[in-house]
Amino acid sequence: MQITAAMPTRRILAAIASLILLANVAGTVSAVDGVKTTRPAMLDPVATGVTVDPIISVGDTIGSYRFEAIPDGISLRSGNAGLDVWINHETSTVPFPYTPAAPTEGTSQNDFDNAQLSHLVLNPTTGGVLDGSLAIVSAANYQRFCSNYLATAADGFDRPLLFTNEESVDWTNRTGKAWPAPIGADTARQGGVVVAFDPATGEQRPIWGMGRHNHENSVAIPGFKKVVLLSGDDTFTNSPSQSQLFAYIAKNADAVWNDSGRLYAFASDDPAYQRYEDFIPGDTASIRGKFVPVPKLIASGVNADGSELMAGDVPAELGGPYPLPPNDGTWQRDPAGIGIDGPQWVLERWSQLNGAFRFIRVEDIAHDKRPGMGNVVYVVDSGRGTSGAVGAGKSTNGRVFQLVLDSNNERKATMSILIEGDDRLVKDPERLHQPDNVEATANGLYFTEDPGSSQQFPFGSVDPNATTARVWQHRLSDGVNTVIARVNQSLDETIGYDVDGDPTVVGARGNLGAWESSGIVDASAAFGPGAFLIAVQAHSLWVEKAPGDDNVAPGGADFTYKREGGQLLLIRVPGG
């Protein structure tokens, strides 16, 4: 590419960045077209006519920018320099797994960074990467960004806002080194907030009033006089069921940005249907429900002095003080086995006392894209991944619920099961295995999978049902479900690339299903009908590792820092 004095500075910088990327990623296309990773695709097409094209892999660099670990939710829009793409990184500097009694490099693991939001610029014709940067950096001390959603004029927003979400119950320091942090200290806060990002200014801020819980996604629902955002509680403890569906309703985008909206929790009007387990396999019931208001203090989890709301802080007029959370494993516990107090427990306790419908694990949400049907919402519940009858508190594969909001009143709705996964055993190839993210088009729904341990298979398994995580299409015209792609884990233990174990030891390879098919977004406006951007999280492939910090006795690293592999891809589905 020839750079001339007449070229605007922004174009010069973009050209330089593209040339630098050529040196770092060693792509095979020109800088004008953008460049792509040289790593093989981490997704294999399995349906007729489906194709995949890997774009960028974890560790690939563009100048000083590096594509980070655990890519998840994706949003996009057409921009001046190309296709703007924002990608969440579900990283956290709170170790997981962690052995509190005697943490060592061998027993505990940690990401290098807190959660981050990447901004890529893609060539809208080739899909090649033109530029990359971080829109939200690790120093902001957010944890585990999961899915994201860009709300636009189509959703009733008079200016675009991107919502990214913390899927975390952990306490971290507000500034400086995020972990370890003392629970309840003024210098710390509990995770589980929605963060709004303004693409026009680059500003970001937490919207406390959107609820303090394990947020998977916050999705704008079109067609109402006010702006409506639905979000689900992707709870880590689900026996008994204790996941809720919330609505945040505000006057307009500015009201959301300034957190002057109101949070509501979905509650069933039918006493026979108050929780996930009340729907039995094959149930065709359509229950009525409504969104009931959550007090602002309970929703935000923030006291008047700015401190975090604890169980004992809840005032008498709101039914307080609340009891401390249980220590028996029915609620998230700290390393000492004590139930974690804080804003999330307060919201959970309020939900129990006020009859909020109890899902198992709400993962993601999408609204119908067919004309005039935006009030039809699809709620993905990942379930438990256990064997046994639903009525006995079990859930094999999860479900997809259909929620129809009253077009004249966004606080009223009916709910039924759209896709049933609990009528078959775990590892049944004809059922979704813990559905995760979802995207909707005018023709269908598209689901990714996050298989739990019960849905995984040892490397080399001869089980005829053995499979890696998959991508599913649900046709709206006839309800047919089809697997269109599978995660390809062949890069696991590649010498010189995967640094987590000994490639000669079969046991070093991750189970089939240990990698996730993750974020997915309709990209047809840029790349034509049936095009999607999709992410893969390669949990058992590490592209970098290092000894962790020494925080507790005895001396030595308490964990291993890791940078897990992963990839962003372009997938094309005929008739998508």
C-alpha cells in the first residue's frame, strides 16, 4: 500500500496498522483487504452448503493490540473505516479453579487480565482485519464479560449504546489489583453489573439499576413507547432453581445512560407454574405473567453512601434486615465455605420473597426478527446437565422458552416452551447440550453450546454419540432443529502452540466438549444472507502461561496465569 501526503491521518494509521498486522499474523491477503489468522478453523461445517472462515485467533496481534482470551459476545455495525465489531473477553483475575487450602501453580488457574471489550474493524467484503484496539481495558476492573448487545434505532434507542455484562459473583477491588479483595470492604465491590458503552464517545459506565446478578446478556426489545431491556440471571448455583428474568424499562437511551429507569422481575400468575421444574417434558402450557417492580435500592445494590448493599443493610420498609446467605452450597460460597453476602444475595432474597419465576440458568435472549414480531422473545435456559426427572429437580439438556410480551403493555407476557431438551437423556445427539448464546434472523434461531461435564467425552472416545460443542439452527417455518457446525479441537496440544501440557500424553488433551461455541451475531448486512460472526473458546488450549502471584503462605506462586486459545470466525449458512 502506498501512503501519500494527501491521505488523512486516520487512513495513514489504518494503513500502517494493516501492514504491521501482516508481519504479526502473516496473513495471505493484502493490507487493503485486511488480514486473517493463519491458524486453522476451530469450527467445522457439517450441514450442506455451510462454510467457515477463520478471521483472528487469540494471541494474534495488530501493532500493539492483541486479540485476547475467551472471546464471547459479539456486536457489529457499519462504520466509516469498515465494519465495526465489538467482542467481549470473558476473562477475570479471580482464580478459577482455586484451591484455598493450599493454592499452587498445579491446582489453581487465573487469567492474565480482567474483562475487556475489543473493537475490531473488518473489511466488509473480505472479512479481513483492518484494525484492532481495546474499547474497555483490563484496568477498569470488570470481571467476566459474557454476551453483549448493541441497541440501535431499530430497538427504539435514539442513540446507539452497547451493553456488556459481568457474569461474576466475585468481590474485587474497585481500583488497582482486582484480587484478592475483602468481602464487604468499602474499597471493593461485588460483580454482576451491566456496563453501557457509547460507541460515539468511547465512554463507559456501570448501570447499577439494571440489577446485580450474574448477567449473561442485556437485550433491547423493539416496538414499545419506552425502551425495554431484558436480562437473565446466569446463576452458578441452581439447586434449588434460583435464576430470574428481569426487564429494565426507561424513557429513552439517555434515561438508560443516566440510570433513571426501573427494574422489574418476571413473575407467573399461575400458582401451578412458579419455577422451571413445574413445566414437565412435553408440557404445552402457556402461562400468563407480569413484570413486578424491584425497589431501586435492591436493584442497584448500592447504599446512599456508595457502599455495597449487604443483607443487614436492607431497611425494614423493604422487609429487612435480610438473613445472611446459606453456607450449604445452595448459594455461592467463598473459599472458606461461607455464603457470599452482598448485592446479589439481596436481589436473590428479594426475588424469593416476591414470587419471581425461578429458572435454572438463563443464558441468553433474542427477539424475533420477523416483521411485527419483535415482541416475541426467546429465552435460553441452559439447564443443569443432570440425569433424572425434571420434577425431581433435575434437568438434562436445558430448554428454550418463548416469551410473548403484550404489544400494548411491555410488563405483561405469556410464556411457553419452544424447544424441549429435557425429554431425552444427557449426551443424546438429537438434543442441544446446554444451549448458550442465541441469535435470531427472519428465518430461524441459531444456538451455540457450552457442554457441562456431563455432556463431555474423553479424547479418543468411541462412543457413537461423542461430539464436541455444536452450532444449531432452529427453522421457524417448521420447527426443525439441525446441527450446522461442530467445534474442531484438533489444535489441542499442538507442539509450539499449546503450552498447557505434554502433547505426548493423551490425558493432556481436553475432553470433547471442553471447548465452547460461544458468541454469535447476524452479519448478513455486511457479508450477505446467512452470514454470522461466531466465537469459539478453546479452554484446554493455552497459548501462554506464567507463574502466578504469591498472596498466601507458604511461599511460591498461588496459581498459574493462562491465556486460553480461541477464535473469531465467519460462518455462512444457506437460507439463514
